[in-house]
Amino acid sequence: MSQTPSDFRALRRVFEMAEGLAADTSREAHEARLRQYRFVVEAARRSSPPEAPAADASAAPVTSPAPALTEGEGVAPAAAPGAAGDDLAPQPAAGAGDEPLEAAVAEARRLAVEALQVGEAQPSATHRRVARLATGFAIVFAVLVFVGPLLLSVFEPVDLAKGKPWRASSSMFTCHPESIECGGARTTILFHTQEDNEPWFLIDLGAPTTFRSATVVNRRDDGRDRAVPLVLEVSDDEQTWREVSRRVEVFKVWQPRFEPVTARFVRVRVARRSYLHLEAVRVHP
């Protein structure tokens, strides 16, 4: 059997497809190229002009036979065949005149098999995207869990009232916010007054201190309406009080801002008969 230029054009296409297999990133693309590869190889082995299948519109045009080419004119040298038992392994040569063609076919088959094996071991593009998203989520989660509290502590406003002595107008229960308990209820309130006429909560800053804002955290589990209308006021002697802000709407967290004031005592007071129970009162410079 002799080789024609169309045979070698087909073989060139085989090598291009084999190289393309190694460059592909998905199993589907490998399988598509493998189908083209098998068709062209079998056409070349039969020494008949290959006719591309419907899915391969780019097949090289067929020309009339021409004088045979030799191995020195561009045919790849022989190489080790594919793995034993693989359906892509080369068939035995038909005769001495077929050796250049058989060697090229064997090399192309080997390249295709190796490329396909590499492709099977590589994750698909979708899998890589999912892996990147999962990695990103894990990083964000780690930042929120481990770094978030540190960042909050850095950017959280200074609390001038932290650790300062405080007292309330009366006490119905002894509260333990660190244990989430007060009067047998699961709650994080700091105190709980009796039903008083204008109940209040007072903080002693220890010395005249200048501040311009505050944060009042209402009880979140029950009875928010008991804390309004709420008056924020200051004093230097606990006798004369000056109102600096007032809240009349029910709230979860109230953050009043006002012109800078200097005082030793800070008090929140309900301007009616009620109970008062809050989770926190903070004072900021």
C-alpha cells in the first residue's frame, strides 16, 4: 500500500487534534476531539481520502492522489504505542511499504491517549469555578469569625462608662447578663427596676468628663415600650440635672448625638410611671 498527500494531510490533522487534546480543559472537549481523531486515523489507515463527519465541518479538502512521500519528507518517526489493551493502540503494519504511515499513526494515537488521560485527571472548568468560590467563601468566613471581632473592637467607639459604678432607682431582680438570666428569665438585661414613678439608671464617671454621644440598648426580648419616653440628662452634683436628649419612639438601640457636654453623672430616666430594664448604656467622647 502506498501513501498519498491526502494521507499525510490527514495525519497532520491527527497531530493537531492530539495537541488540541492536551490544551483542552474539559472532558467534553476531549471527547469531541477524540471522535474526530478516530475518524481521521481510520481514514488514513485505509489510505482513502477522509470525509469529515457532520460535526467536523473543518475537515481538509480531498485532492487526487499524487506520488508517495517518504519518511524524510515530514512524516513523524516511530514512537512507542499506546497502553496494551487500549482501544486506541495501533494495529500491526500491513507491510513494509506502510511503515512510515503506521509509525505516524502510532505516534498520533499515543499522543491522543496521553492527552486524554491527562484530561481525565484535570477538573472541569465548572469544578474549578466551584472550588474557587468555595475557597473564597472559606476565607471570608475565617475573616468574619476570627478577625471580625478584632476589627469591631478597633472601630467601636470608646465607652467612657465602661467599668464605672452605676445604680438604679430600685431593683426588682438581681440580673446576671453574663449568664443570660434575670429573675428566672433568659435575658441579657443589666438591671430591672420595680414599677416606679419615673424610674432611672445612673452612671458615675468619677470626674467631670466631656462627651458628645451615647448608646442605649433596650431590652430585646420583651417590654421595649416601657422605656419611652426616655430622657438622657447630666449633672455635676446629682441635684441639678440638664436634659441633653430625649427619645419618644419605641427603640431597640438609641444613639443620641448632641453638643459636647462636660459632667460627672449621666442618667437615663423614663418620664412617666413605668418599669425600666436596659441591656446597656454607653457614653462616647
